Amino acid sequence: MKKTIYQSLAMVLLIAVVSSVAISQGFEGVLPIADAGSSRYAAQEPVTLDGTGSYDPDNSGPLSYTWRQIAGPPVIIIDANTATPTIGGSMQSGSGRDMGPKLAGFTQTDVIQECVFELKVTDSEAHSGTDTVKVVIVPDFGANTLELVNGVFDPNKPTFVFFSGGTCSAGGGEVIDDPMFLEYVNHIGFPQGWESDPIPGPLTFYKYANMIIVYLSSVAPDYQQPIQTCGFSAGGTPAIDVGIYLNRTFADPRYAVNLVTLLDAGYCLESAGQPLERIEAFTQHAVDGEQCWIDNYVAVNVNYYPNVLNVSLPLSHIECAQWYFYSFLLQDTNEFNGGLIAGIYWSIIGPGKNLQLALTPDTQTYKYKWYGSLSSGYMDFYDEQQNPGRLPEPVRLVGPENGSFVDVNGAVFSCEESENAVGYQLLFGPDPHRVTDYYIISDTPNPPTDVITASFFEQTWWTIKVSDQYGSTIYADPIRANFENLKPPPIKNITIGKEYGSFQRAIDDARNGHEIVIRPGVYMEKINFKGKNLTLRSTDPNDPAVVSETIIIANGDVVTFSNGEDANCVLAGFTIADSNNGVYCSAASPTIVNCSIVGNVSAGMKLYMGSNPTVSNCIIAENGGSGIAMFIFTAGRKILFNSPTIVNCTIASNSKIGISEGKPTVLNSIIYGNGVQIAGSSAVVKYSDVQGGFSGEGNIDADPFFADPDNGDYHLKSQSGRWDPASQSWVTDEVNSPCIDAGDPSTPLGSEPLNNGGVINMGAYGGTLEASKSP
């Protein structure tokens, strides 16, 4: 399905003119747009918020600003009527010559606290807009021992965090002081030493993550550079714990750890307990698709792990760390060597800085051995038969030079062949950051050769990402091309009139109540609503033809609702296919309407933690797991059931269970041809066709006579008329489906065409313009 859909639609969006519903561009009389800035992290010092991104689309005059706190422990706001107020925990008396009161930092506890602030901006015509921002007060970490070794933080450089050796519970204060190395990074160290968290149980070092995120938030509120943590010997455990805590607890792409480097760290990592669980906790928590992997260098403490790059060094304990940093300068460690290479080459400052190592559970796919001394030698396989992985070569772009102009004749955007690569993706984006949000222009087994004549962005940043046979990827730093020929971006927030090339970027910019419209096409990216109650829809969710041509494919969970989204969060009019899980809900209750969730490897939908979505007029079919899989949460006496409302849906031909567990309410639906139709006895089912039968008013057990389920057509056969999407016409059949006119008589008919018998049909097309006609 991927290849057929992709070839027929993906390039159409970019190269051909895409017709769509015209949307007004006028801004006269609209509300000003409030922008409360990025969330901040706080501890012992006040923070300053930033509302300077607010603007007035109709330029009706200067804006006035009003800030107020709407949630969280009470704090003090200074200069609340300016664009940049200062927030603190209390006022304290001054000392010395300055005896006036001063704003102090926040009161930390042993848990994360969140304060929410609302910004209201008003224009000269008394129109107002609002936005909110969070200030996260991190848990108390005691004395702040973090230091920036360089002296001045440069937001345009990556950040390297180092923990030196020591005992397994505390370490010394060594830092990296090589001037050449410090030219390339912001180096964070702990010259006063480090120690474990003051809590009982297994050793953890999470407090250093809190120190780091507060510091980075203060010096780089909108940081865009990669972060690497590195631990020598005992320092390996805090290095990985910092990555776990930042990525899992805060999950903020600005401050996500992209690479953890372990330098002969196995002894203390094993002593601290659960090394495999720690590795999994880090590698399984990539933030918004960012890089997230581990390299492990072994000398004396011989511990190798799956899902990481393992490197054996026949050196002493201290020489292991020296070798890693010397590799910055050695010729033998800066040549690609057929993909058998390690050290600084793959670090955040090396030629391979954009590597994402594939996760290969239970195997050590990438495992190499150094043959030589501290200053010279060569890298080879540790055991080629058991550990055959060669890493993909860094990409060298071939095409328009950085900043060049591309006229209407277009250009070829390509690259040299990358050794060990088996796939090449051409990616376009609106800026040089967040490559994971870029739009996939082509996906080929060889370097791209198509002439690209147009882009969604006048200033287009482009790159190519390659992948090896195991799934490891690497891309070139994006460069810019200026296109003469532009096509409308496929994604538009019609509430504010802004266009995008990425779902996630549009959602990240949106506010509650906004409406985002997607043109037909194939989109290969994950979507996370991040707690925002907004509408994300195709150009016409009521037209099944549009739904079938607006396709989302991704690795993992395609659409995620996990931050308390409610019924005002709407997903409408998409085909979600050929992925792992289609929709994931955790403690969320969105509205999902007119979607086709088909052909996914695992479940069509997964519900956790008391999720109660409303799912209507959806086809959930042919998934490798269950159609709707629900999981009961128990903790002591607390039990959380999922209670979706399922109306006029067709749940068919899923390999496992149609609807599993939970307490669903099902109306006017067809559950047929699944491994098991409905598991558990808590479902309330009415006026539905359930294979094998199910108790409830109006239920039937009969073959629904789908038109052509083998080819994904779940219209109901009818002697009076059935819509045929292939011919785009009404056709007749030899039989009538028993699901026609079999729905709840009290349900409105919606848009069902004549002859409709006055009663709604069961299934996904009931109540729509494509409802099969009554006998």
C-alpha cells in the first residue's frame, strides 16, 4: 500500500497543481494574536517571560499587555502590564546599600510544580486575544554545582555534559579543558563533584537533569542544538540518568539529550542496578523524533549491551577516556573505514553528528574492536558473523548550492552514494532546524534523480536522509534553496491564516480552538496533539474520496492523544495506514470522525488510562492486532476503564479482537470478521450487527454483505443503489444488506440520500451521502 499510494499522490502535491477549497486571506477586524512565548524551567532564580512574539494581523494599533496567573502555586508577577514580566516566588528585603525589596526565586519541593500564566493582548479597537505559558518549578536539587567550563554560553553551539569518574555514588570534578574541543561546544561540567540523589533505594542522579534544564532554559529559551551527555567510569550512570530524566520527564525537544556516551562505565552501571532497563528507558524516549542513542566504549569493565554501539578498546581504564577525546585529532579515527568507526566521529561535533542508531533488541548489531594503541591503529568488526552492522556513511549533498536560486525549470536535489545505505529520503523544510518535521519529497533506494520544479517554501531548506539495512539513519546538515515556483503548503491553520509543511509544526504553533486543514497527499510523520483542543481535518471530511487521498503513515503510533484532550479536540477525515498503531489515547477523550484506520501492523486504536473518545463514521479494519484495544489500569484500589463511544463505525477483518475489554458504548455499528468480535461483558451495544450475536436492543447477527472488503470497500450491497468509489457512480447489486435501515430509529438520518426508508443504516456510511439505498 505504501508504494502505490506514495507514487500516485506524494509528488503530486509538490510538482503538480493541487486543487483545494479556497480559503479567505483577509485579516480585517480579526483578533490580535497573543504569543506568551516558550515554557520556562525555574528553581532558585526568578524568570522573565516573553510576549514579544504577539502581533495584530490587521495592524489596528499598538498592543497592550496583561499577564495573570491562572494555575499553580501562587507567585509574584513584576511588570505584569509589559511584554516581558518577571516571575518569582517571593519578595525579600535587600541588604547592604540596596535595602529595597527584591524578587526572589521559587519555593522548590520534592515534586515538579507547574505555574500557568495567561497573556492577554488588546489592540486599539479593544479586540483581545489570549495565550498561556507554563513555568515549571523543578524539584529541589540542593546546591547548584553546575558550571559552564567555557565561561559564556553560545546558543549556536551544541552542548556537551561530562561526568568524571569516582565511586559509584559520587564522583570527582574533572572537566574537559582542551581549548580546541571547547571551541566547538558549550561544555557543562561539575568541578565541585557529583553525588547520587538523596533518596532511599537504587542509586539515581536525576537532580543533575533538573540543574541542566533550569540552566539551559535561562540562557537559551529556544535552544535548537543537540545535547550529548558523557560519563567516564562511575560517571556513566549519571550521564544516562540525566538523559532518561530529561527525555522521559520533561520531553521538551529544546532540551532533549540526543546521545549518551559511556566510557568504560559498566562496573558502576551494573552496580547501580538495572543497566538494560536504563538503556531501554533512554533509547525508547526519543523526543518528537529527535536523535536518541548510546555508544559504549569498553576497556577494563567488560559489559556490552544490545541497542547500542559497542566498541572494545584494548587499553587501560584511563586510556579508554583518553582514546575517545584523542579520536578528535587522530587520522585513523576520522576516516569512514567502510562504516567501522567510532569515537568523536559520531559525537555532536563529528562528521557523523546526525546519526540515529537503529534499535535492534536482544542483539549487538553494531560491535567493533580497536586494534592498536592510544595514538594509532584501526577499527574492525568484533565478530562479523555475530555483529555484522556497518554504519551508514555521512551524506554529501549534490544539487543547488547553499543559498542558490531555483527557477521554474527546477533542479535535481540529490547526493553522492552513501556507503551502506539502502534508502534515500529527500526532505524539504521551512528552516534549518527540526529535520524530523520536514516534508518527505521522495523515498528511493538510490540517490534521487527527479527534477523538482516547485516547493512549498520560498526559502526551502533541504537535505537527504539515508538509512542502512538495520534502520540506522543519517542526514546532511540542511542547506537553503530559493524557489521561484511555489505551491501552497499542504497544511494551513485557517484560524490565523498561517501555512506549514508539517503537521506537528502546525499543532505546536496552534492554540485551543484553532482549525488546521490538510490538503490531500501522503504524509509520513507522527502527530501529537500535546493537550491542545483543536480541530485537525482534511479539506472535506464528509467526502470519502478526500479521506482516502489524505493519508498519514509513520513508524510507531501515528496519532497521539495523551495530555488530557477532550471532545473539543477533533481528528476528522484521514486515512491512517501502514503504520504500527493508528491512534494512541492515554487519559484523553478526543473526537475522531470520518477516518479510515486500516492495515496497521498492530492495533487500529489503543486506549489507556481511562480514555473515553467518541469515534463516529470510522472504518477500523484489516489491522494486524485488535481494531480497538483497551487496557485496564489498576493501582491499589484505583481501577481505570476506557469507555469509548462508538457510533456508526465499521470494525471488520482485524486479526485479533474487534473491540477489546473496557466499557464501550456501541451504536449503529458493524463488528464483523474479526478474530473475536467483542471481548469482555461490559460493552453496551445497540442497533449493531455483531457476528456471533451480542445482547442488546436492535442488535442483529447477519452477513453485512460488504461490497468488496478484500479491496477495502465496506459500502453495503443494495438492489436499489450502492455508491461505487471506483466508478464514482451508483450501482445495483443482487442482494440487500440487512444493515440497511437497521440502525436506531431515533438517530437522525443525517445526509442519507433518497430512498432511505426513514431509518439510518448501520456502519461507517450510515447517515452520510454514500449510505446505501433502501429496498
